[in-house]
Amino acid sequence: MPTTKDLIERARMFDERAERAADAISRQHYREMAAHYRALSVEHREAAPLSEHEPVH
């Protein structure tokens, strides 16, 4: 499973691709992917403290 840092790095990578994209459709796609990875990083960060306290089965 990727770490919060990995997810943020992927978001940054997609932001860079959006800046270099030649057409509007590609720019939009890359921006959406960056937003997706930023949202995942927030969810991952919020879920991490909970998983530390869950019992192991």
C-alpha cells in the first residue's frame, strides 16, 4: 500500500504533466488525476491513526 508521501508525489507528478500537456483534454485529465491522488492522501492520513489501534486478527 502506498504511503501518504507516495500519494502526494503522484499528485505532484500529475500536476506537472498537466502543465506540460499540449491539449485541454489532457490537461483536464491530469488535473483530475492529481486531485484524486490528493484526496487519497488525505483519506490515507486520516485512516492511519485508526488502523494503528485496530486489533490484529
